[in-house]
Amino acid sequence: MSDSPVKSMVMAALVLGAAGYYFSLDDEAKTSGAQMVLSLMGKSTAKDANGNIVVLQPDPVTGELRVPAAPEPEPAVAPQPQSASVVSLPRTNGQFFTQARVNSGSVRFLVDTGASSVALTLDDARRAGIDPRALRYDVPVHTANGRTMAAAVTLKDVQIGGIRVRNVEGLVLNEGLHISLLGMTFLGQLQKVEATSTQMIMRL
């Protein structure tokens, strides 16, 4: 029995250098097999580094036939790290202290999550550039020494390490406070405030 036209084209392709290709000749593959043979006939072929048969391309300089270069892989895009300012404070005698920049001055704070507001002593208010003569003590507060009056202020800038918060509501006390308190009007604006047995982590 004579070979079919598709089988004849397959044999011709093998003779012309397409050895190593296997074409399925079942009913569903006859058409695609014939198209592949026709595309390879009359062209020089070779195997690339991965064992795939490719059509040789002329070198643009020498004109010699060569295996075409594999396309360059797409460069991997590194994930962008999420920026966050984090401060770690050591525990000292069961409490946490920090030095902060308040407006234009430096203030030492006791971190107090139980204090509803940032509270400054009168001396620390002066260090922050607050004029005591402009203060009005009309806010009643309770301290460890009892009830007293405080003056409401807005701190333009409070910064601890890489953490910076603007327009922080605060109070100034002229008595009843021996150290300034870093309270919730600052701490409440942070993403995280976590205390362990050895340190406190603050994250903006």
C-alpha cells in the first residue's frame, strides 16, 4: 500500500535534517503535523541547549547560520519593603523612659499608657519653647499628689528616634509632676505599643 501524502512529507523532513522530531499520524494530528513539516522544509535546523529543534538564523555580521540566542529572562522584581519607624525602649526599674525632641527642645519622658495626655513639667515646657506667661491653668487634672490645674497646649512636633508625630495635644503642670509623662495623645497615634518584661516596642 502506498504512503499517504502526510507520511511522505514526514520522511522528506527527516532526510532534510529534522531528525529527532516525532509526528503523530492519528486522525487528530495529521493537519498539525503536515503544517509543521511544511514550515521546516527548506530550512536548516539544529537542537538548542534544551534539546529543542530550532531553525538556524544567519549571524548579522558573518552571515553564518547559528542557533538563535535564547531570550533574556525577565528580571525578578524584588518586593518593596514596607517602611515603618520602630523604637525599642529598655525597661528600667519596671518602667520605661525615653528622651524626645519636643518642638525645639529635648525632654525626658516617663512612658505612661495610663495617662490620657502628654504632660510636661513647667521646666520641660520652657525647654520646648513654650512661653509660661502665655499659659492659662484652667484644666483640672489628678496627679499622684492630688488634684491640680493644668494648661492646655499643642505641641507642634514630638519625635522619638524615627517616630515623629505632629500637632500633639498636651498639658503643662506647674506643680504635682516631677517628670514629664508621655501619654495617650502621643501613644494613641502609633500603630503599635507593646511592653514585654524587658522592653517596649513603639511602631509608627
